[in-house]
Amino acid sequence: MRPHALVRPHRGIVLLLALALAVLLPQALPARGATTDSAPQPLAVTTSGVVAGQTTDGAQEFLGIPYAAPPTGDRRFRAPRPAARWDGVRQATHQAPACLQFSPYGLRDPRNVSEDCLYLDVYRPAAALPGARLPVIFWMHGGGFTQGTGTQFGGRTMADLTGTIVVSVNYRLGQLGYLALRQFGQEGTSGSGTWGLQDQIAALTWTRRNAAAFGGDPGNITIAGQSAGAASVCALLTSPSTTGLFSRAILQSGPCTLLTAPDQQSAQADGQAYAADAGCPQGPGTLDCLRNAPASALLAAAQAHPVTGPATGTPVLPRQPSEAIAAGDWHKVPILIGSNAAEARFFVALTQPYLTPDQYTAQITATYGSAAPDVLAHYPLTHYASPYLAWSALLTDSTFACQTYRAANVLRGQVPTYVYEFDDPNSPTLAGAQVPGLDESNAHSAELAYLFDFTMADRPLTPAQLVLADQMKRSWAAFALTGDPAAVGRTAWPPLTGDTYLVQSLRPDGATRTITTFAADHQCAFWASAAARSGSGARSRLPQPATDVSYP
């Protein structure tokens, strides 16, 4: 192993992080509140026609609105086209299907998918009127670019509590969203490897054009996402196609230095191998073959060729987002960025839940080679209750925590930057992912239940957790409104200034406070020094999923 294999994530880590919500998880169905049947339907006049929503739990929701034409048939592997206009009033009271899922897990109802999936949901306060100019949060789900759906993230409570418009979107996944081939350029189709990113840009453009119709401010849109959704935020921050479309950005568990994008050369090589496995070898008819192939063939071929997000090297995404940001070549807006205190527990629980002491040592030796003694000295088993917790801490620190630290320090010199760490030692984990006997609190995705009407949590929030959830929603909304997450009358939240790394530690029972020990808590100096000695970033790995682990 090369001596610099300690800090910059290995492609295997990026892949597994990208699959954050795609591994062995059932999708909980969207939460449905009490619909007010007797009230008149709320209406909104969009650029495509009039939509009629419904009032639920003190908020109004407009569900399943098309923001682009169906990307089906000859529209596969092409940029999204505008949605067709309609006459009369379109009912917007039911959510659209998820996009075709390229992970074999993730949906409780595997039939509720479609290639015709470019829809979004809009949530607004019940009292909102056109022209109210409320802040807008534009949300992109995670799921490793292979699974997930915007319908998992209800925004009713956020809208009602904070006076914010929430938009949650679907975008194409897997190869349907991110296939790169040289033939696309030859036929004149631009944006090879960025179809899903172009969907997000189309949805964001639709949101800007239609925000006022729902009471939102088209000049005050915050783009936000978690995991692969955060990587999508990174791409939007640096794409020339998004100039002027947003005013702020939120990155949850996905710093741009961690979730890197493939270049065209590697993406096209993967694309050629994928096409051949799908029954469409290289030749003049490759694209026609892929556009006419049954969905089952596309899904089967993808199992050996998982995507890792949008490819760089096109006018849509010219360069690596982290490199563009470091060079100052991006849309400079205020940033809210953070991670969870024990992110990697999610991955380790699903792959190596009952690691023994001998296996822990062997794992570190196999992963870090000659650097293993140094790693073991910083993460000795004697400091942890179990090898599971030790390995989870090591991976959390070397990936999410210290990459967030690194990314925030790049951002702080250019824009107002606010950092958080979610830290609830009793937080729920994701439904179906709980391994008996393991502490999975504060793991990847734990914060989502505190921000959205999100039913993938394995249990409801307690009263104390609901207080924290309200606090977090107010902070996110305050940031969307003003660029400062310190909600009026709430705990102060200072930005990164001077030489001190200030982090808002989000905790229940009124314990939220600003801390200065984040870097020391996660041993970021150790991981940074390893990179400095080698002149390069180090590579850590998350373990690959165990094939014999099964969850409902």
C-alpha cells in the first residue's frame, strides 16, 4: 500500500457513500396527515397550467407536478424537455412514482416506479398567497444516485412551522441519469453522464419560474441535499448552467471534497462496459439499442457497474466541483454544511456488525498497510466498548467528519460558512437497518427525521427530540431566509471566523451549543498530517456490504 493512503477517500468509499440509502433498506411510505376535505382546494397557476392541491396538517401541498416531459423512448439519455402545458385544472393531490431504481433494495412497493418520473412536490404554509415572497428550500434526496425519491421527504411541518416553501424533487437515477458514452457527443447530444444533474437543473429552473405562484420568492432559493443530494449541491454550485438560480446552499453529510465526480474518460469506459453487458456493444447502433432496451436489461447490467454521480468534462459540469470551489470558480453563496457525530455506524452495522478484536486489527492492517500501526495507535480498542464502535469512529473521522472540516475551511475564506454536527445519542436509525445489540445513533441519515415529515426512521421522535427537530427546522429556515441559521430568539450560531473552527452541536434537551473541539474530537490533525507527509490525500475505505445480511 502507498504511504499516502490515509485521508482522501478511495473510490470504493465514494461508491459506498454514494449508495448511502441504497443498501438493504425498505422505503417507508410517505407520511400522510389529516387532510381537510371540507376546505376548498388551494390553487396555483404555474407556467404549464393550473394545479389544485390539498390542505394537510396546517399546510398546503401540491403533489406530483411535472417539471419536465417524460424522459422515455427516444428521450432516454437526453437532456430533459419542458413539460407539456395542460388545459383546465390538474389535480396535484397524489405523489408521482419514484424513478426507476438501480438498487435491488429501497422501495417497499417495487411496482411504484416509472421512467416517467420527473415530478416534484411543493409544500407551503396554509396562509401563503401568491406574491408573499417566502424563502424557498429546494431539496434533493440521497440514495447513492441509484435509488430514492423526493416523495420520502414531506415538507408540511417545515412549511407550517417556519413559513417556508419546500420543494422536493425526483431525478433520473443509475445509468438512466448518469451514463456517459462518446457516442452521445457524436450524435450531438451534449452533457454525457449528466442527465440526472440536468434534471435537477430543470427542476430548479422550474422552481425559480414558478415560486411566486406558490407564495415563494424566486430570488431567494436555497438548494439543499443529503449524501448524494449534497454531492448534487456541489455540482449545482459549480455548473455554469445554474447561474442566478439560487442564493444559498445546504450540504448535509456530503462535503464536496469527499463525494467526487468521475471524469469523462473513466465514466465513458464504465459506460462502454455497461452498454455491452446490457446487450448493446460498441458500434453505430449502440444508442438506438440502449434507448429501445427493456428496463430489465438496463437494471441487470447496472449491478456490475454502479454509477457514482454526474461526470465532469462537459459544458454542464466542466470540472471537479471541489477543485472549482478551491479555485474560487463557483457561484459564491452562503453555505450551511455539516455531518452527524457517528456517520459510519450505518455502514459498519450493515456490513460488519459483529467485528471481533482480531478482525478489527486485520481489517486495519489490510486497509492501511505500513500505516496500520499508526492508525491503531490513534484508534486503540481499549478506547471503545467494541470493535464495531472503534471501526465506526475511525471511518467517521477519516471520511465525513474531517472531510467536512477540510471543505468548510476552504469555503470560509470565500463566503459566510456555518457548520453543524448532529449529535443525539438516542436518535432513531433508518427503518429496517437496526441490527440487534448495536448502537446506531447519530449514524448517516439520522438527522433527516428531524427536518422532514420523514417516515424512514425506525421509531417516532420523543418529546425532547421533537423540540430539537423544531429547533433544527427553524435554523434551516432562518438560513434560507437570511443566510444566517441563528433563528430569532434562539441559540446564537456564529459563522466560521478567524482561526477558530466553530461548530454548532445540535443536541436534545436544550443542550445545543457552539463547540470548538470538533477537529480534536475527530482527530482531523492526524488525518491531515498523513496527507501532508505524502503530498496527497489519504484513502480510507468503508467495508462492502455483506451478502448474508438481510433486513425487511
